Amino acid sequence: MLQRQGTMVLKAQNKVEGFETVEVPLKDIHILVDPNSPHHGVKYKACAESLEKGMRWPIILSTYETYWKKEKLWPKHTKEGYGVTNGNKRVLWAIDNDYKMIDSIIVKSKQERDKVNKSTYIFFKEYP
């Protein structure tokens, strides 16, 4: 975590080679899964416990223009902001804990997302 003039930023402990990590305001991020699903709740609790020790990797975001499942998952009311392709639980945790910004990688395609995900994905059973 970094606090800058009252703005809490959830910082990643690691960077992904070849991709820029940027701080994105949480208010500009759309969750693209149903946070009320039972499956999500169990993993959220484990993720929240893990995040108490810090966030290992940046979340992965996409803009509306470059998101590959926009017809199915993007909010119908807007084309603005960023959609979470990986890191929904981290975004929810950051919001629940009064963060204003989060370290992110903004990808331009599913192929870029897959490349970043290959290095950063943590399986549920491997949460720290």
C-alpha cells in the first residue's frame, strides 16, 4: 500500500516484464463478473486474507474498444473506463478497504491478457 496525500493506492509487489504497470482509479473500473455468486464468495474470503500480506501482481484491465467479450459482459450503460479481465476480487477488496487506486496492466487484446496471465495467475489453492 502507498498513501499519497490521502489517496491510498494498492501497489503490486511485482512487475511483469514487457508490460507497463499504471495506477488506475477504482472509480473507473468495472467488475465484469457477478460478485454475488456463491463461488465468488469463497474465493473472495481467501483472497482477502492473502491481500493482508500485500498484492503480488497488478490486476489486468481492458478498455471497451479492445475487450473481446464486451457484448456479453461489459455494462450496457457505458463504454467508458476499464473492465477487469483478471483481478475482480482484488478490486472488490480494495474498494471494501477504502483504496482509491490500484496497480494495473492495461492490455489491448486477449492474446496480451493471456501472456500476462501466464506469469501472474495464482491458483486458488496456492493463495499465499
